[in-house]
Amino acid sequence: MRAEVIAVGTEMLLGQVVDTNSALISRHLAAMGIEVYHHELVGDNAERLAMVIQQASERSELIVISGGLGPTPDDLTKQTVARVLGLTLATDEEALQQITHHFAVTGQPMTANNRLQALYLAGGDVLTNKNGLAVGSFYRAKHGADVLLLPGPPSELTPMLEEVAVPLLRQTYKQDEFLDSKVLRFFGISESQLVTDLAKLIDGQTNPTIAPYAKPNEVTLRVTASADDAGEARRLVATTIDQIKAQVGEYLYGFGDEGSLAQVVVKLLIDRHLSITGAESLTAGLFQSTLGDVPGVSAVFPGGFVTYANTAKEQLLGIPVGVVDQYGVVSAETAREMAERSRQKLDTDFSLSFTGVAGPDALEDHPAGTVWLGLAQRGKQPQARLLQLTGSRTQIRERSVLSGLDWLRRTLLAVK
């Protein structure tokens, strides 16, 4: 089945808002075996929207449109769809009562155009909006393309799509093909090297397919399989992932959109009942802030140190003056001292330290991008690792934190 996704909103054409709805819609359609061949983005203009709808109706069997269901003059989606496809609009009385009640409770005046939010495609299904006032609509055409209308705000679209629209589509369309897809996340290997290492596997792909994507500071692979039943599709994906792990598994750290390095590391720490702290110079707290973004991190992270100046390293961590004077701030010795002394200060199982040159200028004759990481572990001698990074000041700091997290991840995997 061929589907087309249309996003309506001039604010997206102007770059003021990013269209995240279309990607979400496509993921759900793909999971149902519905192939999306086209994405369109059109402004709040009735004639241009009409052209896009007409074109979609001629080449697709399902049209999904998000946005333009509100009460303002530029919210013209329902009216334009009805005009182009020869349909009529009807008022959903339950939705109208909800709208009337909303204005009564809030004490705001209800204007005539608010009634537009209760309109839907007559003869179709009303999609209730539990997070807003504009209803959605699904119209099954006897001839031509079916139409699904969804609100534009993601806070309204997402629950309507996942709780109402997707179940309705599953009931409507018999699923002859099942898709399963999984995203693999890698760190410490470039996209070109990953593709080279997996060349035989990628070149010979038919089903599943393997698609690499480069993201900031990491590389991802999407493995997608189709089959006659869901279980077989999952088995095909799992088999391919095992083949990928056999070749580049050391760089694979997580799966999906929620599997960031920080989340993976925090989970490993929690599962192993181990604690972590940090001592940061060039990263200025970015490592600890990154940890703090992960829910539940307080169970393993009591706090840490930002020691930008040499005096702070001496006063907060107790590093002897002679260490920095003799070896410099940008050194393995300073990185090891920062890690071990911060670990001892807070009596944690691990500590990561970051010192070096974020740029743009050199420091102690070391060029920008020279970074030393320190890793301290209870009962073991602290270690240091040198990185030579490129990019902007921000990129160097971000890459330093991710490199430290990956070093910690690999170390934790070895902890029984």
C-alpha cells in the first residue's frame, strides 16, 4: 500500500518550527507494512495545498495530513481536502460540547470560528482529541485515496496517532507484510570504516536491509526486515544484528533513540551497584551535566568537581602544586591525579577526569584538541589516555565527554 505524508504550516517553511510529525507518522506506517513514498511540506495557502492534495490523490492510496485543523483563518486543511476530493464536512456534537465546556471553564469568550475545530470529513471516523480542541478525521474512500487528518501540535498529534489512528488503521487495512526495524548505535568508529568492515554484509543485503547514518559524534545503522509474519521479521533482524556484532561489536553501545552513551553507562553503574564522580577542567562540568540528564543517576552519582584553574585543582582536589608545575595541566600525570583524588574525596568506585586544550588557542605548547582523560577505579592504579581531536571548541568538549563515557562503558562491561 502506498502512502503519502503532508505537513501543513508556513512556520515550518520559514524554519521557525521543525517538522517532527512526518517522521513519527512514517515510522508508524512502516511498522504496519504501509510504504511511504512521498513527504510534502506546504504552507498555509489553500491553492498550493489543493495542488499537493490533488497530486497525492493521484499517486497514493492513503494521504496523511498533519496541521491546519485549528480555528484561525490560515487553518484550511479540512476545507481544502473536502473541496478537492468532493467531500462534505460535518460537526461532531460531542467535540462541540467539549469546546463549549472548555471556554466556559476558562472564562474566555468562544467565537464562531472555534466551531470549526469540531468539523470532520462527513462519512468518516472522528478521532477524539484528548489534548486539544481540534478533532481528527479518517475517511475511507470508495474510489481514490483514503485520508487521515491529524492536528499539527506534536502534543496533540502523538497521542491521537498512537492511541486512536494507528489502531483504526490496523483494523482497516489487512496487513500482508510485517516490518521490523532496529537502530544500532556505534561510537569510536567512523562511518566509512564501519561500512568498509561490513562491506560484504551490506553489499549482499536484500532482506534485511542495512542503512548507515552518520550523526554528530556517532554512527548508526538501521536494520530493517520484511516478512509474512511479525515473528519472522524480528528473527531476520536479530540474525543480522548478530552478524554485525561478530564484526564490529566492540563499537556497538546501544539501540534505538533512547540508548545514549550516558544512559547506557548509568544503567551499567546501577546494575552493578557502582558509583561515579568526575573532575573536569576543559569540559567545565559538561560530563557531570550529561550524567545529570539521565533519570535515576542520583543513585550512582553523588556529585563531582569542576576545577578549571590550577588553584581549584589544588584547593578542591588536593593535587600537590608540584604535579602541575612539573608536568603541566595538559598531561597524563595531572589527569590521573584529578581522577584518583576526586574518587577518594567522594569515596566512589570510579572517577573520570578531563583536562586539555579545547581551543581555539594552544596551551603549554599543546595545540587545540589535545585532551587527556583520566580513569580511576577503586583498588586499581589510575590510568590516563591521550586524545587528539579536531573541530570547534564545543565539538572538542563534547567529543571528550563521549570518549570518556565510552572508556567507562568498556571498563564496566569487564566488571563482574
